[in-house]
Amino acid sequence: MIRAAILMAADSALVQRAVRRYGMQMGAKRFVAGETASDFLDAASAVNTRGFAVACGILGEGVRSREEATEAAEEYCALLRTFAERGIDANVAFKLTHVGLDIDPELAYENAARIAQTAQDTGNTMRLDMEQSRYVDATLQIHRRLRERFGCVGFVLQSYLHRSMDDLQNALPLQPNVRLVKGAYLEPPTVAFPSKADVDANYIRLAETALTHPGYTAIATHDPKIIAHLRDFIDRAGLPKRGRFEFQMLYGIGSPLAQQLVESGYRVRLAIPFGNYWFPYLMRRLAERPANLAFFLKGAFTRG
């Protein structure tokens, strides 16, 4: 019930207006680098010095015009060029709605292809984030088109969706670069597993399937039990600690475990977002782990 209430608040203009004014000071900055590219680059450089790679996300989705979509794509291209110029260990991940999917799927494909070309030219990678279930087919179709042209393109699967194992099986011939997450949107039980135990079990099935096939797997979870299970599985499979997979965590969450993994020799990437559209992102992070709500509310009463 708490998760559902938080996710409903994420779509509330009234709540967004109330929180937006002070939210960054109240505690949002724990999860978001800031509102500017400069804020992000400072955060990325700092975590690089601690041994972490970075996934950059600009917070913005559902753009309303072709111009906004094109501007967003150019911002990602500019970041990729900056990473190369400054030697920052970071790639980019973005939602196709941020580059025009709701306007025209072909526009989204063209903008994503520009980003992929820049990633390829700068020796980097990029990833298509996954959104609500209604966008899955379009996202996978565009991913497949891009993968036929670029080897640097990855995508995301959500373990709470019933369809994800079939989607992974269909992608395996591409030797995919896939990031596995649990999922953070409200979906009906006809589409998504309502039970956490089922979501977790499906996550493990997806990860073990991906890890035993050619490609690259990003294990994106903060769940220590799942991580421990997959570390044992990786050891039994004889996979090297680097080159076939990495662990991924969100900026501001799970830091001690992430640091432990780095110190154990694994590659760990922190997803660091920035931008003005931080409120829905924050709400999804609180919904994934409602205990984070206590941290945020504490900031509300200790601000200043």
C-alpha cells in the first residue's frame, strides 16, 4: 500500500509543486547529482576516484515536441564527447520517451541512432532504459534495429513483468548487453508479478540465463541475498570477475555493499541521474524501498 501511494504521488502535479521547491535540500540530492550537467560531472568524477564506473541519466521523459526530443539527444551526445575528453568512466542510459517515442517512433529511433553513433565514435556504450509495459514492444524493436548497426547498444529487462524471460530468449542470438532490474512502475497482475518473492525468483532466472549465454549482463540490484546467490553462481560457472558482467546500483543507495564489491574485484557501475525532472525519479526510488522515505522525511524536518 505504501508503494502504491508513493507511485500515485509521483504522478500528482499538486504533490510535485509542493515538494519541488525544497526537495533537493530535503534529501533528493542523496539520489540525484543535481539539476545541471556540471553537477553530474562533479559527482561522476568523485565516484570514479572511488573505483566506480557511472551510468548517466538525464531526468526527463514524455517530451512534447520534436525540438525537445532532438535537444535531449544532443545533450547525451555532448556528454559522451565530454566523457572521452575528460577521461570519465561513464556511459549513458535514457528512455526512448525522452527522445521522442510518444511523438513518432521513427524520431526516437533516429535520435537514439545519433547517440549510438556518438557512443561508438568515442569508444563507449549506451543503453535504452525500459519504461511502463506499454512501451516494451517499441523499445525492443528499436533496440533490435540499433543492434544491427551498432555493437555498443544495450537494453533493460524488468523481472516483475511476466514476459521478460521470453524477451530475453528472443534477444540471446544478438549476444545482448542487458541490464536486469526488478521494475518500478505500477502494473496490473495480468502483466506483472504481484508477489516480491516471484519477482525475485524471476530476477535470478533471468540473470542465470543471461550469464550462461554470450553477451554482457548488468546485474542491477541492491538485494544482498540476490547478489550473494549470483556471486556463488558466477563462481561455479567459472566466469571472470570482469569482462562478462558488472553489478549496478543507484547513486545514494547500497553504498557499503557497492564498495565491498569493488574491493572484491568486481566492476560496479553507479547510476547517477541529474536534471530538473527529478521528482518522479525520486518517487520511484522511494517506492522501490519505502525505508528511504524515512531519510527523505527526516531531511524535511532538519532542513536549514
